[in-house]
Amino acid sequence: MKPSITVNRRHYRWMDRPVVVVCVDGCQFEYITAAVEAGVAPFLGRLLSGAGTTYLADCVIPSFTNPNNLSIVTGAPPSVHGICGNYFYDRERGEEVMMNDPRFLRAGTILAAFADAGAKVAVITAKDKLRKLLGHGMKGICFSSEKADQVTLAENGIEGIVERVGMPVPSVYSAQLSEFVFVAGVKLMERERPDLMYLSTTDYIQHKAAPGTEVANHLYEMIDKHLARLDELGATIVLTADHGMNAKHDDDGQPNVIYLQDVLDGWLGTERSRVILPITDPYVVHHGALGSCALVYLPDGSDEAAVLDRIAALPGIESVHTRDSAAEHFELPPDRIGDLVVVSRQDTVIGTSVARHDFSVLEVPLRSHGGVSEQKVPLIVNRKVAGAESARRWRNFDAFDLGLNLAR
């Protein structure tokens, strides 16, 4: 047995069986319970009924993909690893950029540390935007469903994955993008048998369909089948999510949007402030770049307290924090957030200006995430957990702690 590994001040035992951590993108607990009640997820049903261990955990805020996936694989909040959104304003370069380059990472991952110590490690993501961040510094297998046909031994640690999986490369806007992740994960466990594996899906279906709908249940039926197979292969499985998902529209299906840049331009003057939407990524069909969190950069000399109070008074706003308050309350890196951090209520999203959002890309009434209302996520283990206090505040980034240290 090899010694334990220390990553970001947390200690992890060497695995005595394969450990698979699964991040089901956009999975609030209700999706799982609805699928179980519908009879399409019998394996998850057994875990919820006592064969496994189940917690309700908190994800990190803003409740978006990049900060939460990186929190899970580092075992730490954004204040440690530095990734606080999908998109941010780079003050050093004076430009708005996607936060998907490893240069933005400030901490090592659990995956890379175990690989360095000699473990066989594999990472499979749905979208390629996460691959380089999750696989940074890691020796092993790392690829995305989105670019599976471009996988090479030199770049990804494996080749011929499309042929092995037996599926064509899926559309990025499809449930099959997530299915490819699971099929590939099972294939790897059957043949390569990695010691440690991380699977991360897409939330395309959750953006379209509410818990309990036929479309959603079909997705969780697929997930359940592959989790059951990983269990048969002897793996310890920890399932969690990067965030939940909620409807963000009125009774007529129209998005409930606060156009915060337009509001601030009216108060402070055009082009004097800057509103950044950290949900922004290349895949706008999901959400139209509309989420429940925004960063506000104010012009020099502004009365910050007065602007904060005015934003907080807007209908649909849940809370407004100063930079220091948000950094402390949400465990964010203060140099990568705005002067103000704005969070909207469960049924409301924040946009920039009317002219910058195209609702024609939305295929169904808007469902999205980003706020505190999407913070609660499942944390489910396919084994009993010994010595873990139920009163603890569980976080989704406790997943590797559960899988490596506590599951028996």
C-alpha cells in the first residue's frame, strides 16, 4: 500500500479498489428522485434506499461549470484554485476572456498528484472546454466526447476511442454527448482499469427539461445503467454535480431578465461600468449566456455603497456583495471578481443589455443556474461511509475525500 497523497492541504488514502468520481452537470437531487420514482433508475434507487450513502451537498457559488469542476478535482474552493467562472475580466490584460486556459489555475489537482505517484488516472469530459483544465499536469488518459475523433496517444494518452466506444462523435447539443462519456468510462474500466477516474457530463438536457419529464428520465435511465456496470466492475463510485437547475421564465415562457448593463448605463452613464456574466461560454443554445450571477466593475470615484443599495432594490435580485464580502462569503479569489457580485433570485437571470442577448437560440423556455438557488446538489456513494458525521456541511468538492478516505 502506497502512502497517502496530500493535495491542497487535504490528505487522501491510496485506493484499494478503483475509484470513479462522476460529475453530472446540472443535476439537482430532484432529477434522481424523479427517475427513481418512475422506475427507470433502479441502481440509484437501491443506493438511496440504504445500499449506499446519500448526502445533500453545497456546490460553490457562482454555481457554474468551470469553478465547480475544478473545485471537485482540487478538493478546494475557488479561493484556492483560482477558477471563479466560465468567463471573467482579466484585469492584468484588460480583456474579457474564457477561463479555460490552465494558466489561470493556482492549485494542483488530486488527479495529477495521484498520477505523479504512479496511479493509473483517466479523465473523460463531455465538452473540450474543460479538458485542459482538468488534465493539467496529469499523466494519463484525458479526452472529451466533443473531440473524441481527434484523440491521439501523444495528446490524450489513448487512441482509437471512437472505434472502441462504438458511437459516432455526438453533437455538442445532445444527450449523446454525456452518454459517450459513460460508455467510454465503462470501456476503460473493463480494459485499462484505471485506479482513479473522473467523468464529467453536459447539462444540455437539464437546460431543456425539468425533473420527472420523459426527456429527463430517459437521460437518468442511461446514467443509471452505466453506473450499475461500474459497480459490477468493483469500483467505488461517488456521484455529485457542479450545480442544480431552475426555470427562469414567466408563465408565458418568456425569460425573467434583469438587463443590468442597461440599468447601470442609465444610472452612471454609457460605457462607464462593466457587467461580466461568468456563465458565458461558447455553447449559448443552452442558456443564451443568461445565469443568476453577475460581476460589476464600477468606474473610479463611484459611490459603491449607493450603487449596491440600488441594485439590491431591483425586483428579482437576491443579494449584492462587495468584492471583499463576496470573496469571504463565497470563497472566491478577490482579484478575479468585480467590485460587486450580484446574485438573482431562483426564477430570474441577469443579462447585460437587451441588444447583446439573442433569445432565438433558446429552443425551449429558459432554464439556467448560477445563483444560490442552484447550490444544493447530490453527493451519493455506492458504499457505506464509515466515520462521516451526517451533520457536517458537505460540499461537492468532498467527493474524492468520500471515495478515497471514507467509503468502505
